[in-house]
Amino acid sequence: MDAAAPASSSPPGTRRWARALLWLPAVVWFVGTPLLVLHHLGQSLTFFGEQLSPQEVAAARVTLVWAAVCSAGAPVAGLALAGLARSSRALRLYGVAVVLGCMPGLFWAALVDHRTPTPVERVTTCQEHSGGDTRCPGG
């Protein structure tokens, strides 16, 4: 072994594959996270004062959890690939992306009420309205 050549813990084939895949976590982070957030917004959008059912709220929360996982997980995967590829520039970029990617998840975890919503009580009694006849039973 040459004295000037540094000892490598990962074989050259692994570094080649890691270097070839360095772009993949960035694409997932820049495309996947916004798409999941937009999907969450579409699921939780209401019109004309209607309210979401508990099942719709739960489905929207699951989508938002996946967006937070994608926002934090993709940069961590990129950081691991950059370490395998021994790319110092990619290590710095993915290190910043890890910090930026964890912020929305921490913000969401701190500010959002994660308890299941209480069901809205519906009025089941008869209520008279002005205008003449009453359609209530008994009067």
C-alpha cells in the first residue's frame, strides 16, 4: 500500500454509488415535501362553513406527519450518502438542510394540538322559527 494514499473505510464501489445517488435526497426534499404539504392543505380545505369529519382530520394529520418525516428524513439520508461519498461540499449542504428540514417538524410538534377533536354536538330538538306554522311535534 502506498504511504501517500489515505486509508479508506468504504470501498471505492460504495463511494461511486453514493456519489451517483447524492442528488436523490435533494429531489425528495425539494419536490416531495411541498407536494405532501399541498396534499395536506387539499385534504383539510373546507367550503361554505362545513367542518371536517374526524376521519378526514386524521387523514390530513397523517399526511402532515409524512411531510415532516420527508422534510427531516431526506436531508439525513443525503447526509449519510455525502459521508459515504466523502464529499465535503455535500456534507455542508446536507448539514444545513437537516437543520432547515427539522424546523417545520419541531414547529408543528410544538404548536399544533395533537389531541383528537371532540365531535360536534348536533341539535336534535325541535326549534321553532318565525314565519307562521310550526312543524314541531306537539305544538
